[in-house]
Amino acid sequence: MPHPGWAEFSFDGIGTGWEISTPGALDGGQRRRLLDVVERYDAAWSRFRPDSIVAQAAREPGRFRMPDGAGALGRLYRRLYRLTDGAMTPLIGGSLEQLGYGPDYALRPRGFPLAAPPWDEVLDWQEAVVATSAPVVLDIGAAGKGQLADLLGAELRSQFITEYFIDASGDLLNSGPVPISVGLEHPYDPGRAIGTISLGAGALCASAANRRAWGDGLHHVLDGTTGTPVRTVVATWALAGNAMTADALATALFFVSGRALEQDFEFSWLMVFSDGSAAYSAGFEGVLFE
């Protein structure tokens, strides 16, 4: 628990575990409102449930109205799609399913890797409206968990709860003001840490090839231009003012250097490569162990 004496609300949502810590215990109504936020998000964006909007878009083209926050999510994805030359894309869902990571959790490739379709050929994302010209499998997992953390923080603030700490299975959002010491998980040994960082007000999100991995060298971070898993980077961390941005940048670091991303985003970062080396920003607040 980040703060001794704080109350904790734990639940499962969008396929992962969540813990929300607050100075006082949340009552039943407050908890239900938080879970409603999770359900609305999942009902729109999940590619693992047949009744979601994303599942409908996978069956047929059309115009789909998404929930609050869709415009900001689309703008962020479009920006990173450009900066990564198409490697990071919300159209990666079909590529993931081709390699076995689909709603049936077959975890067996259907065949050779499949590149994601080019954005401008199939997708027109204008604020809350997503229009498609062909069936597409959207997957916003690179930023969605972070955005949901931000939405839960906004819901807490609407209830006049200004101090909170949200842990979305390792992606963290701290409202402040007290910094939290966080261990940085070793990319090859979850029981060890490669360093620590002090997280003040803001978000720390990570991405690693050892998370959601299956088969021989298969994991969830795919290059949209080829449909193949990234090999050179094995783990990343990004700190930003909100969790959606930190989450997205943690994935973008698999495709483009942190220094390049710093030209467009205010954040700090750490990258660990498959050869054991590391790179980090000048403003990185952490300490790496020898």
C-alpha cells in the first residue's frame, strides 16, 4: 500500500487488476460509480467481448460513436502514428489476432505476421466518432489502460476526493502531494528490480516484452508496419503528467528513441535493450542499480 493507513479498493477491469488507494474508505455508491466508469470503457473498447463497439467494427464498417475521451485518445494515437512512421497504430488488433492473441486466447499463430492496414485507407477518427471503410480490429491497449486510470481519477475528483493513488497492474497514477517510491521491475525476472524511482504527482507507466508473451518470441508489442514483435527493446518506462500519455509513450519507446519523442512531448523515460544496455532521459528521476 502506498500510504500506511489508507484504504484500498481492489477490482478487476479491462482484463487486469486495479487498486485504488484513498485516505478514507470509499462507500458503496462511490465504488459503484468507479466501476460504472470501467464498464462503459470496456463496453466500448474491448476486443475480447462480442457486445463491444470495437467488436461491431470488426464485423462491419460504419460510423461508431465512442465514449468520453475518445477524441483525446484519437489525437494522441494519430500523433504517435506519425512519429513512429506507422509502427504504433490503433489498427494493430488484426495483427495480434493473426499471431494468436485474440478473443479465443488460442495463443497459436494463424499464419505469417500480418501488417496493420494503413490508417488513411480504412480509418477516419474525428473526436468521438470513429468511421471505418472496412471491417477493422481496433486495439487501443497501448494507451487505454492509462486513459482509464485518468478517467477514474477524474471520477474521484468529481466526488471531492483529491488525494488518491491508482495502481493498474503496475501503471501508476499519483495525485500527490506525497511522492511514492516505486521499484522498476527487471524485464527478465519479475521478482527483482533494476532500480527505483520516486513518483510525485503524475503517472508512471511501463511496457515490457515479458508481459503478455506467448509462444516462441511472441509478445504483445508489435510493429504495425510488419505485424512482428519488436526485438531490440525489452522494457520501457515513461513519466508524464497524465497516465494516458505515459502509457502511450511507454509503447512508443519501442519504436522511436526517447530523445526524438522529447521533441513533441514533455516527459522523462528509461529504455532497456535486449543486449542489456539502457538509455534514459536527462530528467529521469530514478536510480538504477549496478
